[in-house]
Amino acid sequence: MGNTRREEILEAAMDLFAEHGYRGASLDQIAERVGLTRQGLLHYFPSKKKLLIALLGRREELNREHLVADHLAEKDWPTQVAEAVAFDREHPALARIHTILMAESLTEGHPAREYFRDHQRTVREHITRRLSERYGDRLPSGLSTQAAAAALLALIEGLQQQWLLDLDQTDHPEVMRSVWSVLLGPTTP
Amino acid sequence: MGNTRREEILEAAMDLFAEHGYRGASLDQIAERVGLTRQGLLHYFPSKKKLLIALLGRREELNREHLVADHLAEKDWPTQVAEAVAFDREHPALARIHTILMAESLTEGHPAREYFRDHQRTVREHITRRLSERYGDRLPSGLSTQAAAAALLALIEGLQQQWLLDLDQTDHPEVMRSVWSVLLGPTTP
């Protein structure tokens, strides 16, 4: 029961942060949406900041297996990154909260700033390592694994942002697939 | 004189929006920073929304010649896009306000939503046209001009965001140059 209620609160927080940003949404609004008092909500999450951090962790859990390929043998990598982009399209609330909170974290004294910086470093290093294991220092295209990792992360974030701004555009998974194919280079299976 | 005061107000608004977001900064704070009353400020910009739109236009003016290459003959394109990324690094306030406001515009009822969507469409179409004029439907790498335009825009936004989150990273101009070289393809001068 406690778990279900926690999930409900996280879901309400996700919706309200996506609608108004972290700073624009209040604990009272979140409590009201799940039929709790503010005190009742604080029993599950002792502060708004703690709720934010829990929510970011939850989002990461949901996304983890999709962001970076973990079964390279099964599908070619360009198809996998295209599927990761397509996954975001099926979960627009998650995608939106990520883009909004990451940018909001650039404002002064935002509680999620460190989280996003560390998260970005971790993902970039992870992609670099996966690329190095497979290709060494350079991809078949000639691109360094470091540059390719930064580019992959930038493409994921940037294409997501383009789509969120303009939901009519539907070509982002295919853009991701074809761009990543070129960046890997001609000898990719 | 009127123009100087307008510039001062725009600069103060840029700083305060970058610190607190559009919604987090008040007209009173902006007025105070330039030594005006709220009424005095409203004489130059009749609403907070009008001030935001003017600021976005100003930013666009400052950035325009750097975002997309206009003298292809003079320098190769990868060097030019690297210089555009380097330009952002010399103007962190501009870069920050852009990333923060674009993401904040995804929240409900934000006054800059339409601006960013239209701006993105315009830039994407402009890059596509420039690429088509030079290469036809496909770049020498085999990538379609449409996909390349979406990717270039995503890389500019995504790399900027990575850098803003983690100012210690210094390799983004070089990442941009090398990635764009690979995306264009082997026959690029």
C-alpha cells in the first residue's frame, strides 16, 4: 500500500512539474491531486527537494535500459538508439519532465543541478567505455570515441527537445538511426 | 538615450531570467536593477511578455550570423559550426537564457512556446536549404539533407546544454567540428 501511494505521489509530481516546472508547482498542489494533506505527503517525502530527487531516480530507472544499448549482439547499435528515441516518444511526460528540469537546474541554487551534471558525466563515460570496448580509440568513421559519446548524448537530448517543441515532427527515430550509422562508420554491421 | 535604457533593461532581464527563469523573475526585480520604477519600466516594455519577446529577438540578432554559415566559400563548414559553438562559450549568459527559456516554454501556457517552435522550424528549414543547394538531396556521407539539418540543430542545442551543466568540459567546439565533418562525408573540402 505504502508503495502504491508513493508511486501515486511521484506520478502527480511528474505531471505537475511537467506542467509548471519544479519551482512553479507546490507541494500543496501535489498533495491535493492525490487526496492527501501537505502533512500526509510529507510523511512519504520529507521535503519537496527529496521528492524531486526520488522522481529523478525513478525516471532514470525507467529509462536506463533504453538509453544505452546493453545487448549489442542482438541488434545493431543504430537500430537500438533509434528505439531509445522512439521509447521517449511513447513516454512524453517522462521526456518533458527531463528536458524541463534539466534546463531549470541551470538557474541559481536549483536542487537538481548536481544531479544532472553527475548524471551527464556518468552517461557520457558509460557510452565512451562501450564504444572503446568495441572499437578502441576511434570508430571506423575516424571519430574519437570521446567525441562520439558526447555527440550521441547531444543528439538524444537535442532531438527530444525538437520533438517536444513540435510534436507534429515524426522523423526523429529515423534521424537518430541514420545519423548514428554515419557516425559509427562504414564497417558497422 | 531611449535606446540605451532599452538595452539596459534587456540586459537586466537576460541576467534575471537566466538566474531564475522567466516565471521566477519579476518585473519589479528587473526595474530595480536598472533603477526604474515598475511604471518606468512599463514605459519601455508594456508587459513582461513583450519584454520576453524583445529579448528573444535581441538574442537572435546577436546569434544569427553565427548559427548558420553565410560565407561558405571562405571557410569550410565544419570549422564554421565549431566557431558557432565557440561563440556560445564566449557568451554564456546568452547561451544559458536560450536553454532555460526554451525548456521552460514546454510548461503549460508559456508565452514563448510558439516563438521557439517557429524559430526551430525556420532554422531547420534554412539549414536544409543550404545543404540542398550545395549537395542535392543527400550529403556525400549518404545522409539525407533533412536528417543532417535536424542533427546539426540537435548537436548545437545538446552540446550547449552539456557545456552549461558542466563548464569544466572544454571540448565541445572540437566535438562539433569532427562530428560535422563525418556527417558531411569524405568529399568535403
